[in-house]
Amino acid sequence: MFERLKEDVASVFHRDPAARNTFEVLTNYPGLHALLLHRFSHWLWNLGLKWLARTLSTLGRWLTGIEIHPGATIGRRFFIDHGMGVVIGETTIIGDDVTLYQGVTLGGTSWNKGKRHPTIGNGVVVGAGAKILGPFEVGEGAKVGSNSVVTKAVPAGATVVGIPGRIIAKRKPAEGEEERRKEMEERMGFDAYGVTEEMPDPVARAMRSLLDHMHVVDDRIENMCKALRKVNSEYQNGALPPLDEEDFDCVRDDPPRDS
């Protein structure tokens, strides 16, 4: 029992940089309190003491703001950050090293008995306010974006965002594409919201697609100008007007301030 407790405390330090010492974690982390109460109530549930298990679960909800049904199965090193409003249903199965943030619901979509709630694989991260509803599996290492609503299976390692949840496919850029995109961003003074492939912003992805399109248009215009110069030596190829960085302050993540 103490070995599992040490694991749980260590997982808090590993995933929350705000944690300062063991005493603080043991006394001020409701996610840890809810997990410890659940382990006891789950043991009572398996013994057949259903009412006592549910009563302990209700007490845990009053104390922590986290509702975990005693029938749920939870693996090792489970971490709930902040935790307020988290709901975990009866037939939920959670693997090892899973992280949930506040407002997450692991719920069901049916009133029929049997498996109604999701199975969460090892290493899954579920963002704040996300809802995972139904008896399907979220594969190992998957990430669910904040406020997403997921109602179908998620492959291992995938990232899901939006309502309804959409799997974001990672596209391998063509040779030189990333360099050309960065060059265009620098010319425009545009920073695509610090977007990463691990948790992409759909708006920023759309902006990047526009940048790619603009780069292709630039190449075509340049080729057309070269062809016109060959046909007519008197053709004057005027320079394009420069881009003013101040015009793009509104789409930057952190616009520069006037000194």
C-alpha cells in the first residue's frame, strides 16, 4: 500500500511543476485524495459492500469535487490535476500513467446495463473539460484536447480535438516545405500561435495552409515574369510591395508593444 502511495506522490511531482514537497502534495492535492478514497471504496465494492462503497464515494465527492464510481477500475500512477468537476463512470477502465484535468467526464451514452463507459489506455492525457462518452477504447499515448467531445474510438498515439472530436492526422511535410513556410512566416511577421504537431490549433493549421498556398502563388508569378521577359525584353518586372509587420500584429500570439 505504501509503495503505491509513493508512486502516486512521485507522479504528482513528475506532472505538476507547482508541487513543492511531499507534505504539500499529501495535504493539498484533491486528485490524490480522491484516488486514495477510490481505492478503498473499490475494495469495498469488490467485497460486495455496495452501499458502503457508494457512501464513501459520495463522501469523496463532497470533499474533493471529484466523483469516481467505486466500480471503476484505475491503474497505477493515475493523476488528476486540479480535479474539480471530474466524473468517472462505473464501468470505466483506466490504464497506467493516465492524466486528467479538471472538468473531464468519462461517461456513458446508454441506460442499459453492461459496459457503458470508455476504456482509457496507458499514458493518455485528457485536457480540461473534455467529455469521453461511450464504451470504446482510447488507445495508448493518445491526447484529447480541452473541451473536446469524443464519442468513438481513438487510435493509439492520436490527437483528438473539437466537437465532435476529430482525429488530427500528422502529415509529413515534403522536402523543403517546412523551410519555405518558415521563410514566408518571417516575411509576414506571423507566428502561428506556437502551434505544435502534438496539440495543433485548427485555426493556426488553416493559416499555415494559406501560407503554403501563397508560397506556391509567388513561385508561379515569378515563373510567369521570367517567361514574359523572354518574350518581351522591354517588360519591366516591378518589385512587389513590402509587407508591413504591424499589419499582422492582430494574428500574433503576443503582439509587440509600443515602447
